Amino acid sequence: MISFWNIAVYQPLYNLLMLLVDVLPGHSVGAAIMVLTLIVRLVLYPLTAKSILAQREMKKLEPELKKLREQHKEDKKKLAEHTMALYQEKGVTPFSGCLPMLVQIPIVIGLYWVFSRGLKLETIDTAILYRFVQAPLSLDMHFLFFDLAGKSIFLALTAGVAQYFQTSISLGKQAPLPVKSGKEQGSFQEDFARSMQVQMRYVLPVMIGFIAFTTSAAVALYWATSNILSIIQELLLKRDNQTK
């Protein structure tokens, strides 16, 4: 399992980062991370674009979903069947919005491995470098006024705040689901949707900010850059849809 992880995730990331550090001016690790982030976003673009469009289609289905909940509020099985049938009819995957985040998790863990082992000239592992990748002659671990080898509360906060705005743009001005009071019980779907809204909008940014701070400034820079690029992608897709 560890061998597969090294071959599939760690070594490709390590080699790509070393290649970028070697060819970029000043051998800047910070600039290499930003370029690496851009490459990852470009590779994931079809997946993230599909995810964003699927989330917007889900919003459009909300009136029909509300009707189904009212029609089958006494029969949870029929409600689930008709809900899934509606998703299939409209070609919508409810949980597609989670896929880009799940895909990025191995990348973040891989970057953590790279920097947790210490990224210095004397610690560069030439044994795992590909033939076309040369070890850089120098490494600049400073980006602006950040030491990427240490921790940065500013970059961690930037990653968390950017995640909040990206999620807010994705969810839009969607009104929160009404909270049931007394003995009135909401359906499982309503409770689940309410919980997901809260977690995506508020809990996830806090988690990302915390992880970004407890790992390293390099990982925080990756996540902050990735979230900012996600915001740009969301706004561009929104503009394109409005002009059509």
C-alpha cells in the first residue's frame, strides 16, 4: 500500500515540484507551489466544472423536491424512490460537489509528506527523481515574507476564508431550510440537507484553516491558492451561464 502511494502520489508530486523549482527564476519553492496548484486545477477543471454545474442544477430542482416531500411525507420509501428517479431524469448527481475536494486530499497529504521530511538541498532524494528531472542547485523557501518551512497563521486564515467565500458562491443565496419545532419532525433529506449546508458553509472552512496551520505554510499556500482559483472558476462559469 505504501509502495503504491509512493509511486502514484508522492513521487510524481516530488518530481513535479523539483522540476518547477529547478526551472523557475530564483528557484522559488513558493512560486513552484503556485504553478503546481494551477496545474492541478487545470487537470481537475472538467471535474470541478461538472461539479459546479451539478450543484446549480440541484438548486433548480429544489421546488420539485419540495413537492415530492409534501406528496410523500408519510411514505419515506416512495419519497426516496421518486427523488432518485428525478435525479436520474435530470442527470444530476447529488454528491458530485464533494468529488473535487476528495481528489485534492491525496495531493495535500502528498505535499505534507514532501515538506514534513524537510525540503533542503542536502535532503533532496535524488534516488526517486525521474531521469528528465534534475535536482535544483538551490532552494528558496521564502515566499514574500513567509517562511514556507514553518507555519503561517496568515496563510492558514487566507485558506479558510477563501474556502468560505468559495462555498458561499457555490451555494449561492440559498435560504436555510426551516427548522422544525415541537413534535414536528423534518424528513431525513431535509435534516441531511440542512446539516450539509451548515458543514459546507461554516465547518469546512474552519477545518481547512486548522489543517493548513498545523501542517506547514507550504501546504497552506497550496490550499489558499487552490481556493482562490476555485472562486475565479465559479465566477467565470457563473458569468458564462448568464451570457447564454
